[in-house]
Amino acid sequence: MSYGSQAADRLKDKIILITGASAGIGKATALELALAGNGQIKLILTARRKEKLDELLSELQLKYPNIKVLTVSLDVSKLDTIGPFVSGLPQEFADVDVLINNAGLALGRDEIGTILPEDIQGMFQTNVLGLITLTQAIIPIFKKKNSGDIVNLGSIAGRDPYPGGGIYCPTKAAVKSFSHVLRKELISTRIRVLEVDPGNVETEFSNTRFKGDLAKAKAVYANTEPLVAEDISELIVFALTRKQNTVIAEQLVFSSNQASAFHLFRDPDPAL
């Protein structure tokens, strides 16, 4: 996707923090922001896999020699590490302008009554408590300068719960509710709250959900043409590069073969 000079001007020199940036939508968003900003931005990239972040760092620096990138190993489910992470940011990266809460986790499709306690805890810690804790740590920075953007990655699951999503769906519903409250509380400020709710997107996310069972992960997308991470990253960057008085509060995003969490067309013979 190509971006005009206005988008580059609006991103110029901004400090952008992305969680879950080692793969999928987070990685794609980092690359898309660098493209839209012509490399004149500062990225704080966090995830559990530091080695993947450093690979992305090398890729970005090769394309954009002037870009500034800080990579930090951060597991948002470990709540007690979030405060020290924010307070310990180097001065060059401390005055964050944009927070992209992308880190998320889905584990299994077990029915209620059979869900592992550790899976329940893992999803709530990452999708809800980690997101809220990091947002609370960043909000004072935004309020001090009366500006900033928060992008929360939700899901169709937060709008349209489905069997097998007894924990994941409520976590994403919580993200939606939190975003609504935050937007209303910040109405007297110049801080924007943006939410993106993807439908069927093929990334490493399903591999994690099915705990490495690649056959189960691929079956989710069988005989469909799902979205990919870049489709979502383009929408995130589009929302962030609108005029400051324009808030794209919610984006519900489907592939053309999907109409809800359950309404998914599968071509019986995709070769035809």
C-alpha cells in the first residue's frame, strides 16, 4: 500500500509501542508504519521472543537506515514486569505517542467444563489484564501532553461468541468494553482510542491456539481465502494517520467469504 505525504507528516518522529511484535499482525504493523512514515519514526517492539524482534530490527534497519528501533523482551501476562518496563524506557523512547495493544492469546477450543485452568488464566492474563495494565502505565504519559493514540486489537469473537470460545470470546468482549469506557473517560482530551476487530486472519495465532498441532491450525482456514496480517496492519495505519480530530473508533474486518463468526463460506472444490 502506498501512503501520501500527509500520512508521513502525521507519523514523523512519533514513538510507537507495539506489543506482540515478533510475528503476525504486530510484525506487519511495524513494517507498515515504517513504510507509511518513510522510516522517520521510532518503534518500541516488544514480545516474548527477543530473537524474532531482533530479526525484525535488522529488516527494518536495512530498508530504513534512519529508523530508530528499540526491541524489548516483554510478556504482558507477567503483570509485575509492565511498570518497570515503562519506567525503564530510555529517554529517547520514553515519551510514547502511540500504544498498539496487539499481544493476544487463544488456547484450545474446549467446551466449558473441560477447559484447563492454566488456559483460562493464560488468556485472561494476556488479553485482558496485560492490556489493561500496560494501558494504565501509558495513560499518564498521554495525559501529561494531552495527546496520544491507543489501538486495541479486539476480535469478531468479542461481538459474536461461538462454541469452543468460552474463554477467548469473553476476553475479547472485555477488550471492547474497556475500549468504550476509556474513550468516554478521555472525551475531554486529545487522546484517541481506536479498536480493530478482525475476523478470519491466518497467522501463527492458530498454531498457538492448537498448541503446535499444525493440521488443526490449517483446518481453520481450509477452502477459504482468509485475511492475512498485512490486511489488518494497513487498516491500523490508516486509522492512525487520519487527522487528529478523526477517531475511527471501531473497525470490524472480514474476508469476503465471511459474514460473522459462524457464517464462513468454504469452497468445496477451491480448484474449480
